[in-house]
Amino acid sequence: MDILNIIGREEPLFVDDVSGNEETLSRIIAKSTFLVLGGAGSIGQAVTKEIFKRNPKKLHVVDISENNLVELVRDLRSSLGYIDGDFKTFALDIGSLEYDAFIKYDGKYDYVLNLSALKHVRSEKDPFTLMRMIDVNIFNTDKTISQSIQRGAKKYFCVSTDKAANPVNMMGASKRIMEMFLMRRSKEIDISTARFANVAFSDGSLLHGFNQRILKRQPIVAPNDVKRYFVTPQESGELCLMSCIFGDNLDIFFPKLSEELHLISFADIAQKYLKARGYQPVECETEDEARKLTKTLPDEGKWPCLFTKSDTTGEKDFEEFFTDKEVLDLERFKNLGIIKNEYRDQKKLDFFEKSIANLRENQVWRKNDLVDLFFEMIPDFGHKETGKYLDSKM
């Protein structure tokens, strides 16, 4: 299945930028050691492959998902084979005592790349998952940076999101606050990051869900009024690696908006996807109609679809990678832009840490407590609360 065609593109984005710097990339990676955190997720696997194929001295991959780590190793062995250096995977929770012991035992890495995150907007539907999102996206990041500093790493990379630019949901805002924590740590270690679009067919994404719906003979459902930018899994790995290796301290890399990268609606992608799978999409009026037609239409080479307007909390009307207050470098690379940050004192971070610690100590908090705290941190936070969440829809 041609992912590029399904997301409405003909050419990969970063071919010129990667190939033009391949000699330097390969030379640096071949003599360096790497730790990839969250390395068994979709982006983490893509980054791991980009490092692996350039034969690093050491590549250790940590992820909480044992099953995804198994698939990562099978994929690497089946596609790329082996490397001369030390390659190992570890099924560990970054927030755990066992992970801390692992870092104490080894912890010697030139580059630490953190791809772990709670990435779904739906994670703000309840105060408990929301608090875990804060812990994973913000405090685990700060913890792993501190450990990288203590163990003498030369560079720390962390993935952000386009939703951190003028955020309207708690996930995007958590990544914006994470960027503030990165800024505070940048006086002690070089840090770069990346904001990028939706990764097509990444685990848990709507497009990944299309595969599951076909396997389970269920309707394809998508919003028809939401347009997004998409990158392929390989492009996500290339973007992260380019930022990690070539980014200056506090640089944020992002895909340039160009003819090669354009907005496409989820409904349009759904139709392209079904046609690529050999099915003619048939639009339905209701959920019940769509569910009923899955019993007959697939045998006729057709598939029931339900395309609706989006009305759930946290959906952004449009996507952007930077704000009008950020300084950009659009000259260094062809299809990679760079936000050039300068260090700014983040006095609010102590207040944020103490506030979260108090809530956690009492083991009682409401969603509004966390939303209000985010507004304190990001005064122009454009949070949209509709009272509706994706878990209440098909």
C-alpha cells in the first residue's frame, strides 16, 4: 500500500536534506552511542531504524511495551539484519525504579532521544489519565534530561508536536510546558526537538484504526471537516534524527509548508485508503446503517463509511508549526524549517512543580484544577471544552 498516495503526495519530503547530509550523518552515528526512549512506538521505531542502518557503536532502546519491542527486533532483523555495535532492547517504564537502576548501571550515551509520550487528545477526558499525561510528557522528560546531564551525554533530543504551537488542547499544552522545561535544562546540556504533523498509520491513530476496521469488518469513520498535515513513519524518523544530530541548542525542527506538504481531510484519506485496498467507499447516514452494511457490502467490493463533523474537545481548526512570535531559519535546509529559541528564565516552572506535587500528594484533583494550572502557565491557552470526547463516538 502506497502511504504517500493515500496522504495525497507523490514524493517523500526530506530526501534532499537527508541525502545532502548523509556523509556527515553516517560518520557521526558510526562513532557514537545512542539511547532511544519510547523506541517501540511508531515514531520511536522509525528513529531506531534510521540510527540502526548507519551502524552505531551502541544503540539501546527502552519502551514500556514488551510486545512492540519484540516486533521492532523482528522488523530490524528481517529488513536490515545486524550491526557491528552493541544493540539491545529493554522493556522498562521510564518512571520506574528499575529504569533508574538501568541508567545507574550503564547510562553512558552520547545522544539520548526521548520519543515517549501520551499523544492523544482524548487523554484529557478524565483527570487521572490527564495527570499521567503530565507525568509522562513533562516530568519524565525532565527526569531523563537530568540523568543525561549526570551521565555526561552530549545531546538530548525530545519530540514535541505541532499542537504545542498556540495549543487548544491539554496534550498540546503539556508539550508546550515540556518545551519550557527543556529551556531551563538547556543551560546544562544541548537540547533540540521537533514539531511535526500527524504520522500516517502510527499506532493508535485514526489511520491505523482503518486497518483494524478492515480486519474486524467494521465501518470506516472519519471527520469530514478536519484537515491535517501528514508525514510518513520514515519521514518522522528522518526529521527527529536530523534535529538530534544537526540541531543547535534549543532548536525546534519542523516540516516546511510547501507544495510537497499540504492539508488533506481525514474523509479524503479514508476514500483513498479504501480504493487502495480495492473497495468502493459507500457513505452512510447513521452509525446503525454503517454497522448493518458491513454484513453485505464488503462481499460486493464496497465498504460502508460514516463521515461527520467534528465536535469533540481539543480539536484544532487548523494546524501550525510555529507562532508569529518565534524566530525562524528557513534557509539551512530545503524542506526542514528551524525555530531558533533563546534561553528565557522560566520562573513559573517551580510554581507548576509544587502545584502538581500538592495535588498528587493529596491524591485528589479535578480536571478543572489541571486546566486552570495550564492557563497559569500559558496565558493565551486556547482550550476548547465541548463536553464531548472521542471515546463517546464510533
